[in-house]
Amino acid sequence: MIVEDVAFTSVHWKNKGDTVVIKADLFQTEGLQGRSVDSIFETDSIQSFICELNLYEFSKIHPSGSSVGKKRMMIYHSSNFQRDKPLFLQNIQTKGNPITTAQPATGTTTTPKRKK
């Protein structure tokens, strides 16, 4: 929601809407520390936020041939985080999260057993 919100100038979609650009220093203030009453994220640290992106299988994109100067720009991509495909959000999982599968006869879910 914050990528779409014009009140957040620290985060925006890049070109095709399949990557997100984060102005790290501004996002630290605007997104992580700014809204203390209705906190959006559980952390106020940009490093912890980056760890969360990695945990949810976002890939950092390293722009080639461009210098961003003193401003820290971060570009991240996830095949399940796209501007024109909001239903893909339900596919975002943490790394190592077991996939649950529905059992046709009972409608219950099971978790695959892990090998020791």
C-alpha cells in the first residue's frame, strides 16, 4: 500500500511495476520512524527491514552503469510483488516456509514432513 500512496516519497515502482525503488535514508525517516502511533513495520531499523525483504525472497537489483551519489537507493524485485498483479501478494512466503496442501477428500491441510 505504501508504494501506491503518494504521501510516501521514499518508495515507488520502477518502470514496468515489477521492481520497487526505496530511497533508504528517506524511508528510514518516513516509513520506519515517522508514523510511531500507527506503526507500519515492527522495526525502525533499515537494516532489519532489508533482512525482512531478504526473508520474504526479494532480490536486490544492482543497477549497472549508474551512480546514485550520496543518496542510498535500493532496488528490489520479487516475482510476487508487482504493481498490476495484487493477487500475487498471497504467494509471498518466507524462505523455508513449508507449503501447505489441501487434502481433496477432507478439505484439511497438511504440512509435508521434513527429513532429519
